Amino acid sequence: MNLREILHIIGALLMWTAAAMAPPIVFAASEGLLVPWLVTALITAVVGLGLWRLTPREVSINPREGVAIVGLGWIAVVLAGSLPFIITGTAPTIPAAIFESVSGFTTTGATVFPVIEELPKSILLWRSITHWLGGMGIIVLGVAILPLLGMGGAQLFRAEAPGIPSERLRPRIASTARSLWVVYGVLTGTLAVIYLLLGMSVFDAVNHAMSCLATGGFSTKTSSIRDFSSAIQWVTILFMILAGTNFTLHFRFAMGRWMSPFRDEEWRWYLGIMAFCWLVVVASLVTAGDELLTGELIRRAMFNVTAINTTTGFATTDFTLWPTLAQVILLGLMFMGAMGGSTGGGFKTVRSGVVLKHIAGEIRKVLHPQAVVVTKLGGRAIRPEVLHNVLAFLALYMLTHGLGTVVLASLGQYDLVTALSASLAALSSIGPGLGDVGPVSHYGIMTPMAHLVLSMLMLLGRLEFYTLLVLVAPGTWIRSGGDR
Amino acid sequence: MHIVVVGAGEVGYHVAERLSNQQHDVVIVDVQAQRLDYIVNHLDVAVVEGSGTSTAVLEEAGLKKAGLLLAVTNVDEVNLVSCMSARAVGGLVKVARVSNPDFYRDTRNLKPDAFGVDVLINPERELALETMRLLQSTAATDIAVFAGGAVQLLGFVVPEHAPIAGRTLIELAEQEGHRPILLVALERDGTTIVPKGTTDIRPGDHLYVTARADEIPRSLELLGYEQSNVKRVMITGGSTEAYYLARLLPQHHVQTTLLIAERQRAQELAENLNKVLVLHGDATDVELLELEGVGGTDGFVALTDKDETNILSSLVAKRAGAKHVITLVNKRDYIPLARHIGLDAAVSPRLSAANAILRYVRSGSVTRVATFEGSDAEAISFEVSDTSPLVGRPLFEADIPEESIVAAIIRGPSVIIPRGNDTLEAGDTAIVFALPEAVQAVTDLFPS
């Protein structure tokens, strides 16, 4: 492990983060926040430049270093991202600022601010930018733009991209990363234009488009999407579904392979499960209450189910008031999350499917002791190593969720549903949970300690555990043979 | 005709044997001198030692004057390259045997003519298709289809209680009216005859019948069988034939179990097959067969490489109560034995390969030939031209050899199962069933 090489690349990432602060600075001038914003950007840039200049130019990364770069890089970037909240004085405490930054970059969308409209526009824009950068991945962006990452690019890419490794879009990792970002950019631009045409202001359109495609959840309104027109809500449902889809499929579709998504097994599960949950929630809303089956009710059910399933976390209603069945469905969707290779979080549809298929195979083995059982995905056999990885991931997910719940509960004032759902909402990068942290509430009610715990959970969930866990694993920091 | 056969394996040997018996000049090319020695001692053919992919070797085998090149080694690539090497020779029909599903299936990417191949044959797949058809017409011992399945030629053994047993053909015609079913041959005590009106049918007779596809249920009923619907099939063996069959069955909504003895092969096929339960275990493991419910299957197909294993596991399956047992038998001598001990039907890779290849051998008006395991008779399909002496005269007046019979006439979209007063017309396709001694005389009746 060569720390100096790692710091070199982290320096580059910090300079990028400083550059991303430019758009908010444009707004900062008219809000009297120019000085704090410039200080913020300057600190980030100077630290970045310092690391970059004081470390060796020649960088060759081995797999271990690649993982460490992604882990440490994310920590450095989210800390830099919290500076605007601290220096402009918007966040009440430093842990709250870190929470807000982590929530942004991990596309969780949970906020500590009770009234969003009171925030300066520069801060609102910064929150959306953190979403957008974190959605497709800051490292993937780095791989796309920085040729210096060279051969190690593939390691970094794998450490940051969620889900089961799928085929490369292009022979070279840098062009693969670029293709993904282009698809991402085009979809975001398209949604922003549609929002504009449907009557949003330019500022709202851009912010919501970035938040939606990143499956984030930050809004410029306390009431999220609720007070926008029904047309805007329908469009948001559609784009949340697109954001929760594997971007490889978007890319293939754009390349003219129109049938590609329909042949993808995971995509069929993803839509099938979502459609099923729409039906169940609509039915449960109609049968449990005195509500009539109206277009408004269907839209409300579909919007919130989709927002949770894709791990976006926008909301148009207080679903903590929904019947228990509907809430349990939401909890299940919080766990499962979106497709692998999307900007969404959670356990991932593909892993859920693989685990279920594996269970079916195990049952088959009991019935037919001599059976040769092969778990398949899309007609292809899944290698045992991948299967073991998925099962270990499931165990880690449940274990971390359980630990998170226990720690939150030990902090005192939260009830079971709140602790359980907050832990899950953070881990799966959803945002709103159930109980006291529902969609009409906010995370400002939590203690600074809880903010740090949840920040940790969000990072673990976004980077899918291993990337962060290796940082604290014994053996990671041993110097390897070729290191200087 | 001068014919070059590349590959002296099982398929090459038996094709050469058949062709040689039909008075063709056959030269076999192979790299194994020992195998060639064996062939020279057993068959009336010439041999050339060397690689079939080499142009020089092929020319030594007389490729220039040959009308047909059969590349039938068990290596697909060799067969394809062999045809490629012979591409420059004009007027030569090049047949390549290809077993790899990737080569065979993906005709979009691999066009046969890219290799100079005129015909791709896949004996393993042919055998799987034949087995599939046997499974579907439960009682049949043999099956050949013509006109895309509109006419079928089926072989049956007459059971004790069959309604037709003890009746003559004339009686049957009187009682059953004019049905589109025709008895074309009857095998009794090892000899095959083309029956006459006065021939009576006895239990144990092996009948060959042509019928329109929609009349098959009634023919089965007359023969004392029930048409059953195949729902569950068990296959043993990890052969290519087994792979093709296991791919085919689920497409017909048949619950399929595949039992393979080699761990590696079982894993490989489990990865490549969908909706098939693949088991790792020995085909003769009685306990395992019973545990997996062999007795409740509608069909049991033994397709391992070893005849003995196949026959043994078939016996176990039959005794346990499997409805229709089909056994792969390589050794010719075992075939009558298999029938004698009560197995329902035997399939043979050699025969499938021969059928697939012989279809392209006889030039002129012949389009398709089918041969049968139980006898030496052949079913041949002819295009009827207006120069044929048979055109325009009722069949009972026509001068057709006694050892042969017109089994079906295909006229445009319709199928005629002929009687004595039917006539042949130019443009028809006639399917003729002939004993070996009549094949040449029949072929002469249908000039191209």
C-alpha cells in the first residue's frame, strides 16, 4: 500500500470538488455569502493542490490501493462537501453539516433542515450538485476524465459501481465511464427541459432534475414534489424508474439495441415487483380507509412506492399514516432498492433475485439429493464466487442494519419503528423513513451522535461495505513488495 | 458415383458400407492407418491415409472425378475445413457433419456456403428429433416423416389383444371403410414382405404403416395402443444426443430429468440447459432411478455411450413401469435382442447418420430416403416427372415390382394414401416403400 500515491489521486478529487463549487458561488454573490463560499472553495482547492503537488507524478495502482482510493476519496470529498454548510453557518452543528453532505453525495436525500425554503439558493444548488456527482459516482467521473488513473481505473470503477459486475460497455474503462456519464447527463438535461415546459422555474427544474436522476431526494421545497402539478408528478415517476434502471441498459438502448432492456431478466423483475407493489398499495389504501379509487389516489400510491423502490425518497404524501400493509411493503422495498448499475441504492433487485433463485435451488437439492443445481441469471450460470459474494453481502447488509438499529436505539429517544427505518433508509440511501423520520419530518430532530452514525451507514450502503471495510481491515496498510 | 468419405469413425464406416452395397465407388480418407486396415478387411472400398483437410490427400482420393464429398469425422472443424479445401472442385456436392450446437444453431453467422459446404448434417440432432417423434407416438418402434410431418411412416409390433389381430387386409378394408391408412410392410420371423389382400395379421408381427398425421390416433387404436400425452420424460447419459433431446423436450412442455454419470459433464449441461432437472448419478443405479420416480414417467430414453448400460437401465425403467422406453443401441447385433427382451424402441446413431446422409446421395428425382432398424427395407421419396411410365394409369394396372408399394402420394397441399384405383400425376411426390431387391427397379420407374 503506497499512501503517497493514494494521496496524489485524492488531491485531484478535491480539486474537482472545488471546481464543482463554482455554480453555487454565482448565486452566493447576490446572497451576501460570497466570502464564506470563496473561503470554502479555496480551502478545498489548496488542500487538493497541496496533496497533488507534494506526491509523486508516476502513479500505478494495485487492486488494494484502488479500493483504498475509493474509500478514502469518498471520505475526503464528503468532508469537503460539508464545508459550505459549516462556513456559511447554515448547519446547526458540524455533525449535522457532515450528515447533510453525506446524505447528498450518497444520494440519500435525508435532510437536517426543517424548512428548506429558508436556505440560500447557493446552498440548495450545492445540495443538488452533491446528489448529481454522487449518483453516477465521483470516482467514475474521475476515471472518465482523468487519464492518469490509467490501468488502475478498472479497480476503482468496480469499487464504486454498485451491484454485480456486468459487461463493459466499451473495451476501455475510461470510455465506459464516459459513456455512462453522457447517458446520465443527457437524461438529466431531458428531464430539466420537460420540467421547464411543464411550468417549473429554471432553478427548480435544474435542481429537481439532478436530484431525480441521481435517485437523491433533495428538493427546493419542504413539501418535496407534493405542491407541483400532477403532470410534473407523472413525469417524475417515469424518470425515477429510469434512474433506478441499470445504466448499461440505457446505453444499449441509445445505441439502437431497442429490445435489450426487455431481454434483461433483472429489468423484468424490477418492473414486475414495482407494478405488483403499486397494486397492493392501491388496494390497501382503498380497502383500509374511506378513500375512493381516484386518479389522484393511484398517482399518490404509485409516486411514493416508486420513490421508495428506486431509493429516490421524494414524497407527495405522509406515508407514515398509510395502513400497516402498505408501510410494510415500503419497508421491504427500502431493503431491496433499485437495479444494480443504476444510481439507486439498496440491496439491489439483481441480488434479491439471485438469492431467491439460490434458495429455490437449495430446495431442489433437498427433493433431489443428486441434482446438479446451477443458479442462472439471464440464462447464464452464475459463478460460485459471485454467489458467495452475494450471500455474504446479504449477511453484511442485515448485520449492519441490525447494528445500526441497536446503536440508534441506544442513543435514547427513538422508538423501534424510527430506529429501524432510519437505519434502513440510511443504508439503502432512501431518505425518509417511517415513524418520527417520515416524509413530512426531518433528521434535524436527531442528536449529533445519531447524525454521525447515520452518515456512516449511508457511506457503507453507497460503497457497498467492502470498499470501506478494507480501510480498517488488518493487513490493508502493510507495505507491499513493490512499494517505495 | 465416385464418393470420397473423410473420417473412418462409426459414421464414416457405416455410410461407406451402405454406399458400397449400393454399387457406388467409395474412397475413405483417415489419419489412422490401423482403422483403415480394419476397413479394407471388412468393406469393399478404397482407403487413403492422410488428413482430410489436405487438398493433396483429397486429390489422391480422386476428388476430381467425385460427385460427393462426405466429411463425417467427429471433429466439426476438420469437416468444415475439408469442404473448404474441396471448394475449387466443380459439380461436387459437399456434405459436412457438424455436431457443435454453436455451429449448427447459429446459421445467421455461420453460413454453410462460406465454407463451401452444400449441406450441413447433424446426426446427433437427427437422433434427438427421431426420439422426440417416437415419444410423441408412444407405441411406435420406428418413425419416418415426409412432407413436413403430414405423412408418417410408423413401425409397430402387434400386441396380443389388438383388434386387428387375426384379420386379413380384405376384412379390415370392409370393416373399417376407406381410411387413409395403408399397411406397407410386415415383418414376421425375420423376413419382410409387402402384404397382399389375403395376408392375415398375427400378434407379434412388426407392421409398417403409412398414415395421414390426423389418422394416427385411430391407427393406434386399431393396433391396440392408446395415444398418450407425454408429460414426464427421463433421459440418461451426457451425450450430444441427450443434450439435443433435453433442449427439445421442455419446448413441448415436457417435464424433463437428465441423469449423467460424469460430474463435469453434468455441471456443463446444467449450465447450458433451461428447465431441465440435471442429476449426477449412474444410469444403472436402481435406487436412484426409483427415487426419481422412473416408474411414473411417460418416456424413458437411455442415451449413454455404452449399449450395455443403456439396455440395463432401460430394463430397470420398463420393470418399474415407465410407459415408453427408447434405447440407444450402437451394436447392430443388440437390436433384435433389445426388442426380444421387451424394450419398446431402439435408436441408433449410425442409422441416424446414414439416414441424414443417404438423403443426399442418390441423384436425380430422389429427395429423401429413410431406412429402418428392423429390416433392410427403405422408404424413398420420388418426384414424379411426365416421363415416368406410371403416370396416368391406375396403380393396380401399373407395373410396380411386387416387393414394393406406393405408400403415399403428396399432391400440392394434400396427402393421398393410395388405393389400387388411384393414379400418379406428373408433379406429385410419391413415397415408395421397397425391399432391397426392388430398390433399383423402383428407381428406374422414376426417371428425373
